[in-house]
Amino acid sequence: MPYKLFDVDKEIPERKKHTYVKHCSDPEECMPHCNTTTIPGSMSERGCAFAGAKGVITGALKDVVHVVHSPVGCTFYAGGTKRYPTSPNMPDGSKFPIENFNLKYVCGTDLMESDVVFGGMKKLKQSIIEAAQEFPEANAIYAYATCTTGLIGDDMDAVAKELTTELGIDILAFNAPGFAGPSQSKGHHIANHTLFDRLVGTKEPPTTTPYDIGLIGEYNIDGDLWILESYFKEMGIRILSRFTGDACHDELCFMHRAKLNLVRCQRSATYIADLIKEKYDVPYINVDFFSTKYCAENLRTIGKYFGLEEEADKVIADRMAKVTPELEFYKKKLTGKKVYIFSGGPKSWHLAIPLENELGMEVTAVASQFEHEDGYVKMKNRTREGTLIVDDPNSMELEEMITKDKPDLILAGIKEKYMAHKLGVPSIMIHSYENGPYIGFEGFVNLAKDMYSNIYNPVWNMIDFEENPAPEETEIDVESGETPENEAKVSK
Amino acid sequence: MHHDKKFAVVNPSKMCQPMGAVQALLGVKNTMPLIHGSQGCSTYMRFQLIRHFREPIEVASTSMNEKTVIYGGEFNLMKALKNITEKQSPDMIVVTSSCLTETIGDDMAGIIEKFKDANLDNELPVIIPVSTPSYVESHVEGYNRTIKALVEHLATPSVPNGKINIITGNISPADCKQVKDLLYQLNCDSIILTDTSENLDAPLTEETLSLYNEGTSIEEIEDTANSLGTISLSKHVDSAAIFLEKKFGVKSISGPLPLGFENTDQFVTSVCELGDLEIPESVEKDRGRLLDAMVDAHSYNFHRKVAIFGDPDFVSGMTRFTSELGMIPSVVCTGTESERFTEDVKLISKEKGINPVILAGGDLFDMHQAIKKAGADILIGNAYGASTAKEENIPLLRVGFPIFDRLGAQRISVLGYKGSIEFVDKITNTLLDFYYDEAGYEIVDEKTEEILREEGDEGFEEDFMSKEEI
């Protein structure tokens, strides 16, 4: 019986098919039911398509003004929420004048009742014009449909087209209203297509090299992209276009000139890699840079593609020398610790094997808010027998899992964090990180360090739940003042 | 160069009505807020609420999608009501609308009736619809409408209870505690609408209830019809009080928020008059302690310019309080368009001899521009003020919602004599940290009021006077 119905779901039996317990001899098609309509009142944690478009894909761009065509709420909630830092560096060597511009400002049309009745086109147009006046530094303006404007039928594409001519910069309309699709995933999809249709192929890069790559689906969460960029730079590879972490608008316009595209987040950005491949014949490979093993493997693959194997090996050796002693310490501390990975999508399968093999942890449950079948196939392939694989989980299900299974740690979002804390379980924000970056060699150490410091914090020993005495071993560590640095010294 | 924008909002200083509704419902016992809209609304709001309070918070959604948008939300709303009723068995479900369901014109009351008819044999929770279209006014009005809906549906006259209803508005759990504590000292029995003090600042107990077992109960809300009077701490959330006055003759007093010396005096006076109570010594002592704190602080605060933003009654209350401290409010901004707010601040300005730039319906971009012109030594408001404060090189004293970049937002207290004392300490120490050296000497020579007056740009104030009228 590969599917499991949680006790808390006995009144919602539809949830059963979303919860799969991995069994190695199950046929291939056995996996959680996914990417379907959210069950009303199920306490789902999913977001909307608008959040997927603006929050995930476009909010990472450094030089774009965002105009949310909505009543004030969507504008407020979409402002500066995701940890996407940007640098001022532009492809032509110039500097963008406003630091972290993408996190600082969000514009909106603040729709009123009369706009809903009579249409919001005029207001949208004026707002975009004003946004262009307020922020003359910006190189493009992206406008977003929301539930209201999707319903009243404002023709945002027409406004975008008209103003692109009038203002002389690219104005884009993203028609991903909140009610589109089952989850934020639909917004990723729409944003990919909009950016491809409107931008890719419209500009040429200032210079090209034979070693130009496109790094797709890497959003620079807490500086992830910068870590990868340092590896590529040392290997002699140039990131021509980023999609979209720390990217500028123009980079998207010349994505077609990359010699090879790398797809990092394969849920939110494979769309555009496919489109570019089809139209411009640029090949792409799926990459995985979480953990030392995956990172090394993938750097070698990329090195091989460009004939830079030695360079790749040098980067790998250099980084491994730096991180190995620390990782050994953390592996010792984390071995046998039970952990759940509740990510938005791909991190559940990116991290499952690394946490087990490189840190000795036991991943007993993985979940995703918005993965599709291809993602669940990977999750299934990369988890151990008996692992729970949950689609679109909710906090009550997670609570039941924690109470029964008592994990040592969960990797989840902020919405689950404090619930886990109340149950005496530490939680790390895997969407936007605690003390990231978490990608690459150094990033994996950061993640291990965060997991270690969360699990071994003395506060957990003070919690005195009746039938759940705290494990004793954690105390020893605090008293001895053992740290990875000390450990490393001793071993020398 | 700043242009006079008329259409766009840049970095809003207000949220939508459903958020206000949820804020109000977090203080109601065993109640589930259900947003009738697309999935994003509840998730966005939970995100803001959870990172502010650092507590588990549940908000249900009817998860509307494109298909149900075309055929109307009846199926989704019925299904959500069924699932929540069966799975969580709350005492009450409050269904708030959203821009989506208001635009398609769903008849929530009708659907709820249909749900009840279909479940005549089952025990159902109280189900109350609230119309909270996101494109009308702001979260403040959402809070107001929700309290009104609760009272309209539930208030039932029986026997006089000798209590005073307190409509808090969106205040911190700590402030809710301050108000309750003050009432307790005054020996006043009260019904708090709504009481977030336990729910949103909960001890660690291995319990993570998706429904709160503390807070205002349905019985208490029913009993509001029998109270001596209602005091709405925030003037903008007094519709329920006016309803109770009209329908059941429960006297209504609107504001002011008991923030600072004079406003707390006024609150205490109102409570004592309504309840025919004497002011006990303990309250007199707290009042004296506040005065003592203000006197101790006065040399550090005097003539410091302060910019304030947040909900309208918080901003007007803080304008008065900082003036009482001898500070000079230079820019006061609320996202909610409100004549009451503007009138209040003008009155305070006249009384205190200050002349702040008033932004009613302003956003944080406007506020930043105004601060650049009018100047400020300190900014008071929520975490969204951080980048303005950084750019202007002034400290941000975090009060309001949301505060996600510091710990303990639920424990920030500014109300009552005691909360005001906490605030005096905090603002003065912030100024000391920022403008004074370790020996206690001022680092930067501050300008005197005379110089400030000479530098004042009259034309600028007129500019903004015209903006208020928009």
C-alpha cells in the first residue's frame, strides 16, 4: 500500500494520493499525485501564480522597476520579501547606481473600487509612466496582472506595447493572475514564456567569448550565485546571462548567445532553456551544485564540455582542501540525525542524497509545495526505502509527522518554522536560508554548520516535555566547547 | 528628482482589508479565519504574520482557481467550510472576501446559508461572512468591518454585565496585556475585542494548535450588548461600538489610543467615568513613574526631530507623545486615507506648536522624500522603514507591523503608563546609542529650534497641504 492517509486527513481522503511512501519494488508510476488543484480548506501552504512570477523569477533582477497592477495588498506583500541580493555590476562594466534596487522598491497601481468598475488601464499606464519618471535609472519596467486585473480584463499587453514605444525602454506585462494554475509554479511558467517571447534575441552582448554560459534557474538566494560564479571565473568560464539572480534586464535579451545553458532550478526555469534550445539551438544541461559531490561532478561535466577539465579539477581540489576538515567534523555530529526536507520544489531531491551520504543524516520525509511529476521521480530515486514523499503538505500533516516520527531537524520555510519550534524541533529555512549561501562546497559547509548549531543548541535540553526527554548527548558537546576549528587543530 | 506622483504607489504603507480581518480574528478563541480567494492571499498574509510574531499562525483559504473563477466560488467555499468544520471543529469560522471574490460577485452569505441547509443534521460552527474587498480603503477598515460583523452577528442583550467593551484595533499582544493590566488595576471588568495577548505570544508547550484556545470567546462577544460602554482605542475601528450604541444603547467612546501621558490620562478618565470607578494608588504611581521617566529623558529628547509612520491612530498617538517628550514630529505618514487622522494631527500640531508634514494616504516613498526635506533624527515605524533610515543615517525605532528583522515584535509595548515608560526608555536609549559617546556627551551638535525655524521651507509645507486633500 504505497499511499498513506494521515490521521488529520481522515475527513479529507483526497489527500491520500498526495502522500506516497517510497517502496523500491513499486512500479514507476507510483508517486504522489501532484500539480493539481489545491483542496479548499486543506490549509495548504502554496502561493499564487503572481507570487511565482514576481517573487521567484523577476524579483531577482537588479535594474527593473516592478509595477503590480492590483489593489494595495498584492503590492505590499510582493515587496522585497525574498532574499535576493544584487551587485551593481553591469555587463558593459558600468555600475547600477542604486544598491539592492530590487529589494528596495515595489510600485503598484493601488486599485480602487471605481477602477474595478471602469477598468484600470488608464491607471496602469499612468503608474508605469510615473514609475519611469521616479526611477530613471531603471532599464525596464515589468507590470503584473493580479486576480482583480485578470478578472476585469485589462489588456496589459496593449499598455506594455504602447509604452515601450513611448518611453523607449522595455515594458513587459506578466499575465499571471493569482488564480492561474494550481500553485506558484504556473507563475514560473508564465514568466519564463513572457521573458522569452519579449526579450530573448532582442539585443546583442557587448562582447562574447567561446566560454560563455547561461546560468538558468539560479536566483542568488543569499549569494548562492556568487559562489558558483567564483568557480566559473577560476575555470575561465564567463556567465554571459543569469536567469535571473543578480541579472540585469539586458542579460535576458542576449541569452541566446550563450554557448551552453546550465539549468539549476529545474522546476522554475527548464521552460526557458527548452525554448532557447528549440529556437536558437543552444544546448542545455541540468546541473546540481548542492553538496561537494554533486558540485564536483557537475563542474567536471562543464569543464569537459569546454575542454577545461584541468581547470575544473583545480577548483575542486582547492575547495575540497578548504572544506573537508570542517565537513568531517559536522558529519560526526550529524550522523544518525533524522531530518525532513520540506522545500518549495527541487531542493528536496537536491539535498536528500548529500545529507545522507556526506553528512550521515537520515532523510525520512521529503515534500514539495509545487513540484511536478519529473521532480517527484527524482525525489523517489534519491530517497531511501520507506521515506514519506508528500505533495502540497500542510502544517497539520507536518505536525502529525513530527509528533509521531520525532525528527531531529526539519528543513522548511518560515511558515513551518515556529510550529516546529513549539514541538521542540529545530528548523532551518531552506527557501531563503539562515546563514547562507548553501550552494557549492562552501555553501554546503554553511548548511552543515547551520544544521549543527540548530540541533546542538542547549535550549532544546531545557524543554521538558513529558514523554519526550531530550537526548543527553547534546549536553556533552556544549560543555566541552568543541568547535570545528578546535577539532581541526586537534586532528593536525 | 522627485516628481509629484498621483497614480502609482511606491512601497505602500498600508495593506488590504483581508489582512486587517485576519489580524482581528487572531484574538478570537477557537476561530478559523477563512479567506475566500486565491491561495496566494492566505499564504502572503501568513508569511507576514508568522515572521512578525514568530508563532505558528493558520489562515485557511478557499483556493480559488481559474475554473472556479468562471463558475463562481460556491463549490470551493462549501468544500472549505466542510473540510475545516470536520477536520478542525472550530467554534467559529469567519469568512472574509477578497478582491477576487468581490469582483466576481460571490454571494458569501447565500452560500453559507446553503451550506447550513445542507448540513441540518450536523453540528456546525458559527459561520460569519465579512465583506472585505481589497480595493476599498485598507487593512484598518478590514479590522473595523470584522469586529463589526462579529458584534452584529453575535451581540445579544440579556442582563447588564457591568463590563466595558474594549476594541483594541491592531495593537501588539504586549500592548493588549498592558491595556488588560491597566483595566485590572482600575478594577474594571472588560471584554477585549479582540484579545491577542496569549495567542500571539504563547509559551512553548509542545502544543501547536491551529486554533487558539485563548482569546475572546463567542460568549463574550454575545455579551457585548450588555456592557456599560465600549471604548474603541483606535478611532478607525469604532463601527462595532457605534452599532452597539445604536442598537443596544451601549455608550461608545472613540479613541484616543492610550499612548503617552495625556492620552492614557484620557483613557483612564473614560474608563472611570463609564464604570464609576476610582483611580487606585497603583495607577497613580505608574502615572508618576511615566512622568519621572519623561523628566529623566527630557534633555536627550528635546527638539529631536522625529518621523513617524504606521496605522493612523498609532501615528497620531505617537505624534502627541513625542511632542509631550519635547521632540519635534517633522513627518507623519499613514497609508490610510483618513480625514479623521489629518484632523487629529492638525489639532495636536496646534496644541503643541509643531508643524509636521502630514501624509494621509502616503506611501513610504513619499515619506522618504519628505524626510529628506523636513529632516528627522529618528524614524519610528515598522521594519519597512529600515532602508529609509539607513539611507538618511538615522536610527529606526521599530514599532508597528510588520517587524521581521528584529526579535520580539509581539513584546513591543507602548500603551498605558507602563508601555509608555518602556517607550521613553527605548527611544531615549536609541538616541543615546546613536548621538552620544560612551561618556554620555553628545557627538553631533544639534541645531536649536531657532535655526530650524529659519531653515524651514514654507513652500514645501504648502505642497504637502495640497496633497492631503487629494
